[in-house]
Amino acid sequence: MVSQVPVLHGYRYSVYNRIARLALAEKGVAYEQVEVDPFAPDVPPSYLALHPFGRVPTLIHGGFTLYETQAITRYVDRAFDGPALQPQSAMALARMDQIMGAVDSYAYWPLVRQVFSHAYFRPRRGLPGDPQEVARGLAAAPKILDALQRLMAGEEFIVGPTLTLADLHLGAMLAYFIRPEEGRAMLARHAELNAWFERMAARPRFASTDPL
């Protein structure tokens, strides 16, 4: 194993940065953080040399540089000691991959960039939120939440009896979605998904990585 302390470059409020932090926390990995705001007009050239698309996070471990959150969390699980965050069975692993992919493809934009950003985050930073964006996100959310609830295994965690990367990926998204009251009320109407999220939110490492 590579012994150097990993360095996570990311934006403190980024949901994807939090997902990477959750993976490191659940593995018990000590790491350093470097703040990078991908929305700034002057993203440092030194960061663009690491991530040519200028997004976050990026992980540096020894001489190894890695971007894309799913790649980072899988690497963290494989490279460090600690509890496994990926299941062993082919079906459970495929379900984990499916949920993470669905979250990225269908949940992130309406739940985070529309509902959370415009109903909660922007107003609290003194910026105008767009009610139409909130409305579009809330209109899309029930289909997403219904689909994710149907994919759940009916056990303690989302794909089975142990915590996996899917729990971290979806948990971080829902933590933002429920900040506005409209999101909290909508999740509460999905009883199984809501109960799972409450278990996730009670985990000490989940609370310790909350950027808000």
C-alpha cells in the first residue's frame, strides 16, 4: 500500500467533495484538505493541471492523482485498511453501481442544483434563488425518490446489511435535498427511504462531514 497521507482538493460545500470525505472517514483515513472553489472565475492553473475540467474533488495520494468521485471512493476503499465499502456478491455490487449511477444521472441536478441551491444555499449566501428552478426540481423529485426506494434491499443499508459506497453517495445528496422544508416533507412521504436516511444521518462520521 502507498503510505503517504492523501490530499483531497475540493470545495467545502460540494456534495461530491462530501462523498469523498465520507469514504475517507468511514475507512478511518487521515488526510489533508485543500480548498478549491470550482465556481470562482479564477480557478488556479495549478488545480487545472490536476483536473483539466476544473471540477471537484481531486485526490492526490503519493504520486497518484485521481479525479471523478466514484473513482476516488472506489480507490479509497481498495487502497486503505478499514471496513470494506463495496459488497462481495455480484448482484449487490451491481445494485450499488446502479444506485450510484442513477444518483449522478437523475438525482443530483433536481435535488441539489435546483431544490437545495435555489431554496436554501443561495438565499443564505445573500444570492437570489429562482423559484422556478425549485419548482422544477420538486416536480422531478418524486419519480427519483420512488425509483430509489424500489431499489432498496429492505435491510439496514441501501443494498444490504453493511454500509457501502451507495449509502454515502445517496446520503450526501439527500442531506442537501432536505434542507428546505419542501424537500424534507417530500422525503418523509417515502417511508423506507426516509427511515434509511435517518439511520445514515445518525452516524457520527456522517455528522462530522456536514459542511453546513
